[in-house]
Amino acid sequence: MSIITNCTRMWLTRSVKPFLFQREYDEALPYGDCRDLGLYVHIPFCRTLCGFCPYCKEVYDRERCDRYLDALIREIHQVGGPERKRVTSLYFGGGTPALAAERLGEVIAALEDHFIITQGIGVELSPDDVTVPVLRTLREAGVTKVSIGVQSFQEKYQTMLGRRGADRRAMAEALARVPFETVSMDFIFALPGQTFQDLRVDLETAFLTGANHVAIYPFIDFSFTAGGISPMGRGEKRTLLDRITRWCLEQGYVRTSIWTFASQAGAGYSSMTRDNFLGFGCSAATLLGDQFKINTFSVEEYCGRMDRGTLPTALTLRFTPRQRMVYYLFWTAYSTRVDAAAFEEFFGVSLKKMYGLELALAKGLGLVTERSGVYEMTLKGAFYYHYYENFYTLAYIDKMWGLLRREAFPEKMVL
Ligand SMILES: C[S@@+](CC[C@H](N)C(=O)[O-])C[C@H]1O[C@@H](n2cnc3c(N)ncnc32)[C@H](O)[C@@H]1O
Ligand code: SF4
């Protein structure tokens, strides 16, 4: 597996140089020309911990969560800088950010001291958080989008994932009483035995329950999660992905990214495809200019660093220009299209000049089509992106998160 990702990295970056992450960082971030900057805030607390979930989180404790939020506000003021900057969206992820619902307004106000948020605020919710009081608190704090981690409406998959069933009627009622611009619901697919009918019923139920956007994430078996669920084989997964994609398109849903579909114009929920982003809190990543940084995964060490007024960065990677381009293309392809003009505007060099050969090859293999310099992924291309993404996740994210779960501030990491 790492042979595939290493060879691809060397080919696309035209260099044998690996991604080298080190225990170093700049106290003042290189804001410079940071167009399309998005904000992300991580809240690492959950009521109970799900065995399959790789994210940075621990069991909720009120006092510990309050201490964490105080540290978070300190980090925001330290990083934010004196000038108010325009940013796109703000997303709260976790964990279960709704456990801190009462104080999210305070966190948003701290961010608004430094940033002008132009495209709304999103919060990840667990089905248990979808109640009128929680939704009202979020709306009053300025939240415009919610993403609910349903995973499956069906009992057999809820049991397989060790989750409690979502109370569909209660969710529908609460969402009808407190509406949001985007109501997205997350589902996990490619679970053992899952069929097209299972998935279709889940998506139909989501839209009937008040969603106007859905995300269908392929199940990934991380090396450090509980295990016990075997991922679906390649052929079966491809058929399932192709059928559910075709079905969504037949219903008139718009594909907003490789795994997401919207039933209404303007609905969208994506914290992943920004050119630049600033992350706050444990495990949050930042990408600014040529720097990629990731914060410590330890709540204790995070709070300790902020008490001392030092940033909680665990590792920093300084991209070479080619590495930065590969990273840009990988995440832009997540939206299923790459615009050559946007690439040229961002990097000051033509996409054809840098990756003409690869694009011609992708066209020849039927992975993309091109119209006026915009490359659109075909169904076949989407499957292979999807398939490769699984290797990427296991080769990069699994290793990085695995290490950061064991060590608060590792000396270095080579990928
Ligand atoms: C950070 S989780 C937060 C969701 C929320 N706390 C909840 O549990 O309802 C975001 C999403 O990641 C997806 N996810 C978590 N573990 C996954 C895995 N092992 N493979 C694929 N998707 C996963 C789930 O769909 C989940 O809703
Ligand atoms: S899936 Fe959601 S509730 Fe479960 S552990 Fe992960 S973040 Fe927490």
C-alpha cells in the first residue's frame, strides 16, 4: 500500500523528497495573501465514544470542557492578529460540539474580533443533539448550517456501529421548528452486507426527515480504532457507489462533492476544500501559504500550552511548491472538478504546464472530461479517486493521527 502512495507522491512532486513534519512552528502565522480562508474549531468531547471513530475526542466532563473552551478562546486571540480578515465559513467539528452549545456564542464572538465570516457557520451534531432547545441556542449564536451524524437509520447497521437508534420523528419535528439554511446528514456506506436498497432508503428517509444535503462516507477501518467491521470488497463497493450516485443524479440531486449531494440549491456543507484554512483546538490543522500545521491531540497539553501563552502546534510541514500543488489538486478534486484558471490564479503558473501529461492520461483513460479548461470527474474517475483516497487516508491520516494519539508533541514524522 505505501508503495503505491510513495510512488505517486514521487511522480507527482517530481522529487524523492518525502513529506517531513517537524516539531517547530512560527508564532506569527504567514497570513500574507490568504484568499478563500476557512476557519475550523475542534471540540473533542462526546457523551460516549464510538469504536469505529478515528477523530480526536474523549468522554465529556463539564469542568474539563470549560477549561478547554477558555484555552480555545486564548488560542483564537493569540493567532487572530490585530487586523480583521475576511474569511469564508466557520465550521465546528468534533467530537460533539453541541455539548458546548451554551458557550459556542462566546467562541464565535472571539473569532469575530479577528475575522469577518462571509459564508455562514456550520456545526456537527449527533442525532441526540437535534432538540428544539439545542437548535435554538445554536441559531441564536449565529449558526446557519448543521450536519447530523446519522450513520444509518437501520437497526442492523446501528448495532454494527455500536450506536443508539436516531429518533427520526423527534429530529424531523425539531428541524421543522428551528430551520437552518443547510441541514446535512452523514451516512457511512460500504459496511459488510450493505445493499443499494439499504442506502437508498437511508437517503430517502434523510430527505423526509428535513435534510437538504447528505454525505455518504465510505467506511474506513483505521489501524487504531476498535476493529471488528470488515470493509466491503472493491468490486462490490464500486457497484454500490455507482448505483447510489446514479440514483441521486436521477432524483435531480446536485453532486456538491465526491460524497455529498444536495436536494436544494444553495445547500452545502464542506469544511475540507478550502485553499487556506485556520484550525483551532486539539487536532485542528492549519494550511497557510506553504505551511501545514497540526495541533496536539492531548487536551491536557493543549490547555497547558495555552496557560503558558504558547501555541499548541505539534507538527509543521513546509511544502515545496510541487508538494503544495499536489495537495491543492487532491483536495480540489474532492469537489469533482478542477478549474485550470483557478489553479493558475493561485500558483501563478499554468496547470497544463505543470500537469499536462497527467491530465491527458486521465482524459485518455476516461477518468475526466474537459470543457473550457474545467476538468470534471467521470463516474469511473470518481470511483478511482475514492479508491485511492482510501490508500491516502491509511498511508497519511492513519499514520499521523496514530502517532499524535500516542505522543502529544512528537519530534518529527516522515510520510
Ligand atoms: C467527527 S464525526 C462527528 C459526528 C457526530 N459526533 C456524530 O457522531 O454523530 C463526522 C463523521 O465522520 C464519519 N466517520 C466517522 N468514523 C468513520 C469511519 N471509520 N469511516 C468513515 N466515516 C467515518 C461519520 O459519518 C461521522 O458522522
Ligand atoms: S462518531 Fe461522533 S459521537 Fe461517536 S465518537 Fe466519533 S465524534 Fe464522538
